[in-house]
Amino acid sequence: MGHRLADTSTPARLAAPDEGIGRDELALATRNHGLPLEAMR
């Protein structure tokens, strides 16, 4: 094995106000956050 979490996953961050995150992107992120991993397969 020998894999570290830091090698495959980056920490979350907050979007800056000037990044222009749209309502559609926000809705998709919210939806994906609530899905169990089994449902995404």
C-alpha cells in the first residue's frame, strides 16, 4: 500500500468572492455532498 491521503486528496477551500461560482455549480456541489458513495457508482 504505502499511499498517503495527502497524495490523493487535497483539502477543501472556500471560493473567493470574485471566482464567480454560479447557482448551478453550487446546487450540484450541494447535491453531490449529500449523496452516499454507493449512489455515485
